[in-house]
Amino acid sequence: MLFLWLAAATALAQSTDSVYRLGPGDRIIIKVFGEEDLSMDVRINDTGRLNYPFLGELVVQGLTVTELEQRITRGLKGSYLRDPAVTVSIAEYRPFFLYGEVQKPGGIPYQPNLTVERAIALAGGFTERASRTKIEVVRASDPKHKAVRVELSDPVFPGDVITVKQSFF
């Protein structure tokens, strides 16, 4: 039973990682089979870049893990290695932020498949003055940084800034 749960959780995380776009604050693990010197655990810097041996500074913001694997493979193939086997995995997602009428406002580590309701629970729940319906989010992916109203069942993404407004009743 435990094995089935672990297998399902791993498959879900892998499917999330295949569409997830890397960004500043994400910590990733890069492994090159048989090449320990080229394997690393690194956090993406504030400009969306990382330094990688032989390839220098790579812009990784906006790439999926598969796209980054392909970029590193292409960069290493030929000049450095004959046929590199590169894997990239996400060790830690960048946080999202929860402010306003919650018990413990601030940054919270992202978890795949998180809803607004679960995020509020991670922040200790609502305060006594919190509105259960006036909740807004500014998506990190929105270049206009416009706050939009969300429901408790809506998804949360890394880098989101969620604000729970005060109730007037």
C-alpha cells in the first residue's frame, strides 16, 4: 500500500515538473551520469540564472526541467562528453507569500497541487477578522502584477502573493 502511494506521489511530482517553469529561488539538482564533477545542487539566483561548469552562466528562468536537461546535454556533447546523460529535478520550489488576515503571514515553501485553502491552513488559518470570500492573488507569472479575486479551491503557484482581506462583519 505504501509503495502504491509513493509511486503515485512520484508520478504526480514528475508530471508537475514537466510543465513547471523554473524561476528565481528554485533549488534544482543536476546530475550527469558518471560525471560527479558536473553534478550539482544549486539555487537559481534572483536574475533567473545559474553558473554551470564548462558552460558558464545559463539563463534558466522560464525553462522546464526537460528543456534545461536538453540545453545542458547539447552544451556538454562533443566538446566535453561523447553522449552525456543529464537529469534535472526540482529539490525545492520557490516560495509563495500569504499576507493579511492569517495567523502566520509570510513566505511559505510551495508544494505541488496546493490550493488557496490549504495554503491558508499552512499559514495557521484565518484570523478572527478574516473574510472567507475576499481573497486576492497577484500571480508571479502576470507581468502586470494585477490582483485578482480567488476562491478557496483555486490553485496556488510558486511566487504567488496571496492577501486575505479583513471582514467588516
